[in-house]
Amino acid sequence: MSTNEVAVALEQLAAVLLSQRTLGAALAGIAEAAVVSVPGCDAASVALSVEGRSATAAATARVALELDLVQYDNDDGPCLTAFRNIETLRLDVIESGDAFPHFARAANARGVRGVLSLPATWGAEVVATLNLYSRQGPFDESAASIGSVLAAQVAIAISRSPEYAAARSTVEQAQRDVEDRADVDVATGMLMATQGCTAEQAEGLLRETADQEAATILQIAHRILDQHNNSR
């Protein structure tokens, strides 16, 4: 594919992204654009990070989804390595040796000879990977260059997505809930030690104090923790 053809394909991709109203459709458009614009690309997928685990959100062909799943099942492969190391990984399956044995066997069985996994980063965080598969041979530098542009589009699409924002908010709230529960548990343990009471009685003291002071149990727990830290 010539430089002009690549430019046209990327312009078409930009138009697709502007017209899509859902994240899934936008990612599917980017994956399809990769097959059209990246030299040697026969199939593509986009994997998102969902609560710290990878999940395929778009795939242009069954082989891409199958090879993604092989990596998830074995917790190993170029896609996951790109996620974890925040680096582009270009793999010649035939010469990969023992780097990813389970993945290499699965790729060989499906006639895939080249893999290119590119991290899609937003700020300092990897939000997805763009994974390209070739039956023609390993990907070259030009493929990696075009792929990096497409990976950047993946990151932009995700960052602007209401679905992603909602999911991120849910995960962050869940994390805060875990941390808040841990603070209440620590404060409960301190009351048990200082008041010589049971866990149930300590929780009752927290609730009673919160009611009396029109505060939340978490606020009372934080006060107990602050008093302990200031007394050290």
C-alpha cells in the first residue's frame, strides 16, 4: 500500500470515528482500518483492560479472537506483554523460540506467521492494545509506524467514550469502597483493643458515635485513625 493510500485510509478512519456513537463501533472501525491500511495485516483485534484483565472488544476475524483467547487462557502472549510492559511487540512466530510457546503453537496451527501488538496509552495508563495478525510473514517497521497511529486512535476513542468513563467510575468507586471498609475495620480493631470489647460491640460504638454527631461511620473511623497517628 502506498503512502497516499494509507493517508486516505486514515482519513476514512477519522470519518468513521466521528460518526460512531458507541465505543464498540468505533473500535471495530479502527480494527477494520488496520486490516486495510497496515501492510500484511490479515486480521486485527482490540483488547481492553477490564479491572486489570484483558478482554477483546473488537475483532475482524475469528482467528484474531481465537489467538487473543489463547493468550488470556495462558496469561501469556504478545498482547499481554504489550499491556504489561507498555511497549510495542513485533513477533516472528516461526523464529519466536520459547518466548510464547502456547501462543506460538496456536498461531502456527492457524497459519499465522507475524504478530504486532501495540499499546494504546492515555496519559501514563495503557487502556487497550491493538493486535495485528499476519499469515504472510512478520510485520515490518512501516507496519509498526502505521499501527502506532491506529493505536493512538484507539486510546482517543476510549478516552472519549461515555461507556469507558462509566466503567472507570464504577471500578474507582469499588476501589474506594474497599479502602473505606479497610479503614473501618482498622478502627474497629483499635476500639476492641482500647475498650476491651468484641468486634460487634466496637461496631456498635462506631454507629452510636456517628448517630450522636450526625456523621458517617467512615468519618468516625477516620477520626480514630487520625488520633492514633497523631499520638505516635
